[in-house]
Amino acid sequence: MRRRVLVVVQRYGEEVVGGSEQHARLAARRLAERHDVEVATTTALDYWTWAPHFAVGTTAVDGIPVHRFAVASGRAPDFKAFERHVLFEPHDAADEDAWTTKQGPHAPELLEFLHREGGGYDALLFWTYIYEPVARGVPLAPERSGLVSTAHDELPLRLAPYRSLFHLPRAIGYLTPEERALVHREFRNEEVPDVILGTGLEPPRAHDAAEFRRARGLAGPLVLYLGQVSEGKACDELFAAWAAFRDRHGAPAATLVLCGTVRMEIPVRDDVLALGRVSDEEKLGALAAADALVLPSRLESLGIVLLEAWQVGTPVLVAAVNPVTAGQVRRAGGGLAYGTPDEFAARLTALLTDRETARQLGARGRAWVERECTLGAFDRRLDELVDLVAFH
Amino acid sequence: MVQRYGDVAGGAEAHARALVNHLAPHLAIEVATTTARDYWTWENAYTAGLTWVDGVPVRRFPIERGRARDFRLREHRAFAAGHSLADELAFVDAQGPVAPDLRDHLLAHGRDFDHVLFFTYIYWPTLTGLPLVPERAVLVPTAHDEPAIGLGVYRPVFHAPRAIAYNTEEERRMVHRRFNNERVPGEIVGVGVDALAGEAMRFRQRHALAGPLFLYVGRIVESKGCRELFERWARWQDGSPQKATLVLIGHREMTIPERPDIVHLGTVAEQEKWDALAACTALLVPSVLESLSLVTLEAWAASRPIVCDASSPVVASMARRAGAGLAHRDAAEFAAICELLMERREIGEGLGRAGAAFVARTCTWPSVVEKYLDLFAEVRARNA
């Protein structure tokens, strides 16, 4: 059944970088093939300042009408200090409300739009629980709201504005079963129906593993890290574990290749190579050329890079401490998880030396994404969410 | 959680106190409220802090802002077509009572309790407090079909709680129609009536009243339909040989016509109210905005019929369900009904008996308490 769907998200557009925002845009584009979709968002491009970038008003992005509303105030200059106060010092309920406003984007005109026009849509789908357009938008029309929370285990999740947010929507779209378990544990909102949305991927484009090795002058076993190279992504832990693994006697030969923006110091070693950001085409070549992809991140809503590795049959190694990526690996059977540096060394040795096991893991991962992460499978889950939400 | 508590006037507040006292033997119960006595100004009247009412601990929190001086303007703007979200938020704030310490208490300690029972949907403490403890909140909305309930800001109040305790079937139907919140478990819990035996002669002698008496109990105010009551009463009595007296019990908040056939007694002791019920031909219930008329149930408990306005969705419907009242659509019908009840006493007695049976069937405290305890058990099971 064709529905009128409004996607509400803090930032929107082709230029916008960010996992949740890209997920929202993918969902909007997929839904637009079967429904009448519009988007309500702000004028911001940057998630830190929320400075105005786009013009206020309605434009079309990918043929979808996008209503942009002014950001009355972006991130407050004292946000970091205020956050410390709210998270770690005695404070009151008004402070917890103010935290959300000070985080930005504070866009009262967007909320007035939802107040005025929300009733005209069959479903309002909200992306990212933490920002004001969602925290204050869902309560304006709970009877026709769907929440795609993209929550992870962080302190602000416990603040006042979010205590009822997860009880209000008609349905919730979680990225993973782990996100659902976290939200259920924290809020006891099991009564709200949900869909595990995951995501959908385009089939991999043509790529050439040999060309990647030749172009970059790489030989021998390759272990790939793909993404921002920073301490926030636990790359410091990765480097320490890598050094311990490689420096022990009899370790297999291997090179750690880093593809992504570098935001920290890289150890100077023959077996670590930072390539910086690479093109989408070269990224696929790197994934196909790698013997294993490693993802040490502790906080991840959904490890998209794992799905991309599996698309080309590459097994993965993830931190067991991250319930989301460890859960993905367990469900797909497409890799291994490590806890201690010793486990890192042992699992990586297995992936690099037991070629048959590594191949089987990669093949299982590929079978899983081909079943669960096609655009068609994602479409079906999106429609399930819309059906749960659509006002009737 | 209730906006006022203790020796304060008001149906919802009296209901809250009676319920707390009947629940107290079964639960460890505390009350969180404000220092207000008056529902209009919300002026700080009680001392802030811990006190005891009927042996129950009551924490009172100070009011930072009572009703704003421009409340009527804010109300007018929020109720106007095409109003903004900002208009609604300004209305809620102007209505009061804004009591941030009460909200902070809920933030810090709400989760120490298995259940948080919120009385009355409309005021700041419920609107801003319930969303802090949705998983253990039970709302007693005492809602009626009034302009405020159409405001968008109240949607979370009716969608977030774990359960809703409705007073009547009519209230639940109205809330479902407005909010489409059928997924929130809702029970019709009703209220219990603590009936006392009334003595008609004692009442008549004390006030030197003879002849047929019609009784009104409640705040004497235009919003309760008293202006229409006085007009219909005057038209009937001025044009009819059938003489009767209208007895008013309650706090006066408007001008009462000066007529020999209207007697205002002010607020009276509980026993005297039951004596008055025993003495009257019928209770007059002119209010059209009522979520549950407690005094209607009391009249029925005293085997007296009620006379109500046919356009009141709750009272007229309850009277029809109970078979214990007559509803009028205009002044002529009002007069005809009053005269019928005076001339044919057996009709009033039959209606009164039906009312007493209805109350015995649905409004006993043991059955009300049992319904609340069942609701609480369901809430605990969901949070286990």
C-alpha cells in the first residue's frame, strides 16, 4: 500500500558524512520507489557546529522533496563543560533537558512544521535518538512515529529527554539485535513492536585485487583496516596488538594496510602502511586483496565495513568487547572475535595460515550478506516498519 | 503525584486522597505534591517538606510559578485554530503549577518506586513528570472533552504511561478517539464511595427547610454549569405553582441569585452532606464537562436520582447506564422533570434504587482497590 512518509533527520544530503545520515538517505531513496516520501531536516552540513550550509526551504535531492529548517542555535560554545557537569556532577532535570538543546541542532521551526503538518503523513520516520529534532519531535505525534534510534551504550542515553522517547513510537527500527537488547534492558519498552532493519548494499562493482597490490606495491599476506584511523576507533589498541603479534618469534609475515583519514600518529614500522583515504573503487580492490579485515572499534552501531568485506568473500576479525560487531560475526559466521592481545595474535595467525578455514569464513560471510543485506531484503524490512507505523 | 493534596477542594484531589487511603493498607505509599491549596493561583500555602496526612507521608515541593497573570490570553492563543507549538508550551507554563523541585524529585527518586500514580493529565507536574518514569507510570487522567485535551503537547502523557486507569467507560472511549492510544493498557477502575447514613429530618430542622428540596453539591462556578442551573431554576419556579427549594452546598465562586427559593449553605461537614442527600428529591448535576461526577455516585449511594444535562457525555451516559437519572435538553424539560419527580415520588424512588444497585455493583472500595492492585501487578510484571 502506497503511504505518505516523512523522514526526519538532523542532516541530509549527498555531501553529508555520517553513518546514521547515510542510512536515513538510503532508506528515503528506497522507500521513495514505493511510497510518497519527503524529508524534514536542518540547514546543517557539519555535525559539530551545525553551521548553516544549505538554504532554508524545499529542494529536491535524488528527486525527493527535502524541507530544510533553520538552525536557531548550533552546538553551544560551553557544550563540553556543560556535558561534564550533566554527566558527572550533581545537577537537575532542567540541566538534562538543556543538554539536548546545547548539543544542537536546535531547530524550533522544524518542530513547528511537525506540529503543523505531521498529521498529514501516514508515517513519520525519525533517525538518531540523541538529537533534538527526534527527542522533541517524536512526542509531537507518537501515534504515527517510527524511530530508527541508532543507539549505543553511552551516558547521554540515560538523560531525561530520552526516558520516554523509546516508549512513545508506534514502532522502532533497530540496526542490530544488540541495539534492541540494549534499549530493552535500559528502558523496558519491549511492548513497542520493532523490526531489525540492518541495512542494504548495492552489489559490489567491478574491482581488481591484483591491480590494488600492483598499484600499491604490496606483496604477501595483507591485513586491512578500513575507516577513520583514530583513537576513538581504538586504532591505538590495534597498533599495540599488531606489534605484539608481529614481534613474537615465528609470527607469519603480513602487512597491516590502513585505508582512511588519519587522525593519530601511526607507528613507524615496515609492516604498517597508511594509504590515507582511497577511492570507492580502490576500496573494493583492497577488500578483495586482503586476507582479513580487522575492526578493533569498541563502539559501533553497525559495522558496514564488515558487510562490504563479506561481499567480496574476505573474513573479518573484530573486538569481542563490541557486542554489535561480535554479534554480526556470530550471526554471519564470517570471521572471528578476539579479547586479549594473545587472542588477537592467535586468531590472526589462524586466518593467515589456515587458508581453507579462512576461505570458508569468507564464503559464509558472503552467503549471509547475499541473503540479508541486499537492497530487496532491506526494502522488505523498511516496508514492515512503515506498515507497523502507518496510522490507521 | 498530584498537584494538590490534603484538605483541599476539588474532585480529582478528593479522589486521589480517598484512593491513597484505601491503597495504603496494601502498599508502602508516599505522596508527592506541591505546597498549593488553591487550584487557581497555586499560591504557596503549605510548608514545603515532609508531612503526614491521614498517616501517609506527603512530600510537598514549592511552586516556582503559579498561574500567570496573562493566563487567559495564553489559553486563548493555544485554543485558537492554527496555533503554534510555542503557543501550547506557553499555555502549559502559564497554567502552572511550575514546581521544578517536584520534577527533580521524580528524576532522582522516581525509579525507587515500583509504581508512580499520576493524577490528572492537564497540569505541569504530570506533563513534565510522567515522561521521566514512563515504564512505571500509571495515569489517572480524569479527562473530559475540553479544549486543552486537543493540544498536541498532551499526546506523550497518553502514549507514554505503562497503564491508564480510567474512571468511566465514557472517558476511555473519548481518550481513545482523541489519541488512538489503544495500545496502552487501560482499565476502567472507577472510584469507591464511602457512604454515610443520612438523616433527612435533622437536615430540615437545622436549616428550617420545608417542602420539596433539590440539591446541588460542588463548586458554585460557571464552568460547572451553575449559570444555566440558576436560569432554568428561575424560569421554572417563576412560572409554576409547584414550589420547591434549591439547596446549594459548596464554595461560591460566582454570584448566586438572591431568591427565597435558593439557599446557599457553603461548605459543610461530610455527615451534613449525606443528611442533605437523604432530604432531597433529587440531586441536580448541571455540569457538562465532567470526567466522573463523584457526587452523582454519592446521590445514588443514598438512593436518590439525579437530574442532569443531556449534553454532558459522561454524566448523562452514566445515568442512562445506571437507569438512575433523567436528562433535560432545555429549560422546559428541566421544569417537567422536576415536577414529575415531585408529583410521582415512586418514579424518583425507583431511579434511586437503581442508582444504589449500580453503586453497589461498581463503586465499592474493595473492587476499586482490587482493580488498581491488578494494574500494578501487570506493571511490575513488565518491569521484572
